[in-house]
Amino acid sequence: MLDYVSISLNNVRSQKAASPPFPLKISRAYGNPTASEFVDFICQVLEPIVPKISATGSLVLNLTNESFLHRSPGRSTYLERTIIALEDRLGLTLMDRVPWVNFSKPPGPLQWASRTRQQLNVSWEPCLWFARDPILCKADNRRVLRPHTARHAKLLSQGGEQRSTSYGDNAYRLRPGSFGEITNGAIPKNTLQIGHSCARGREHRKALNDLGLTPHGAGWPFAVPDFFIKFLTEPGDLVADIFSGRAMTGRAAEENQRRWICVESALQYVRGAAELFRSFQGFWINPALEEAFRSSDA
């Protein structure tokens, strides 16, 4: 049995994907800790969970890049403190900081970018990827290869480079045949450029509006968890999202033939998340929950 509070994941190969409440200056409807409280908060939440992650498993935290010092355009160092705390207190190893670049983010921080003009508009959020054991970590970039560009495909068809040259004091050299080996695709860069809106999210929001349900205010697009789930897990593995919101991580896991657990403390968001899965075989929802939280005119 799985413990709901600690999310016991014994004897399974697993990835944890989590987008916890951000340490924002103005609290959102779903609540959040302050920047000074965040490090202790995230460590307390993860302390009973990390031992349940398999040796080959990973933890991904999507955090905010918009946390500033009190009445100052200076940025909080809570990200750096969080990374060090997860290493020192919980024994995790940082594998990468993957920026999620979202050019559709609204302008901000308003005070420091639009009013005092001392900052630039933020366009990215860090996704911090940790491993229990970096040597055993089962990440495999062959599961997330991108199509070759037309230019590179042409280079491959010609058998690779036809010239000899060097750059950077001979640090980089090209020889005839370089980049000529046929491969299944290009290895992605460690940056995700993904807009916030997605088809599944729009369909979900429409379904909630039709039912008179309140959507979660900070749902991430399908493509973000979809990428990490493919990269870090295999079919049949167990994915857990401990701050699931509208449960888009669960939807991505379901579509990728992974088992999944989504945990959400606000029951109204659990009710809304159910609509992401209504079309899947085996869907069931408690009738009492199904009728809960609807507006009177829905």
C-alpha cells in the first residue's frame, strides 16, 4: 500500500516531478511559503519521500525565477540555498539546471522592470534535476531525440564534412567525414522553449468552465512533464507529482505508459484534475466528488 502523506514508493523505479508552491511576494490562491521559509519547507516535504526514490530515479523541481529581496530589485538566492540544502540534508545530487523558457509569460517583475526599469522581463523558470545516484541514474537522451535540421540532414547525406579546419587554437577540429555518422536524431540542448498554453490545457479549462469548476491558477503545459518523463523514465515506471495542481504530470505519464501518483491538498483542484482523464479507459470518479464544487448555474 502507498502512504498518502509520505508517498511510499518502495521497490519501484521512479521519477518525482514536482512544481511546488513558489515563494512569491503576493500569495496565490493555492498558498505559498515566503522565500525565507522555502528551503525548510521543501526539505521537510521531501525528507520522507527521497528515501523512497529508487537508486536509478530522479527528482525534478520547477521553481520560480521571480523571487526578490524585500523592497529591492536584488534577487533572492533561495534557489542556490535550496540546491545546497537538498545536497547537504537529503543527499541528492544536482544533475542539471534546465531553463524552461516561456516567451508568453506576462511582463514582470512589474515593479523592477516596468516601473523602475532596473530589471528585465523574466522569460524562464528553472527546472532543477536531481538524482539519488548520478552514476546509476537511468536518464537516456535517446528517448528525447529531436529531428535533425534540414542543414544537418543535408550534411549527413553528403557523408559529413568535406573540409579540414580548426577553431579556438586547435581546441575544435573538423576533418573530412566529421558529423557523417547517421543517427536517429539530434541530442536536445538543456533548454526547453515551450509556451504556457497547450491543447490539452485549453480543452481542460473549457471542460472546467462548462462544469462551473475553478481551474488551478498555475498549471504547466503538457510538453514540460512530457519531456522529463520520457527522458528520465521507461514505460512501466512510476511517476509521482507531490504538488500536482491540475495533474498535467499525471496526464503526461498516462500517455507515455507510465504508472503515476498525483497528490494535491486542495480537493477542488483534485475534482478539476479528474477531467483530464475522463476519456481514458478505466476512468472512475467518486460520485460525491463528481458533484462537488460546481457553481449553481453550471
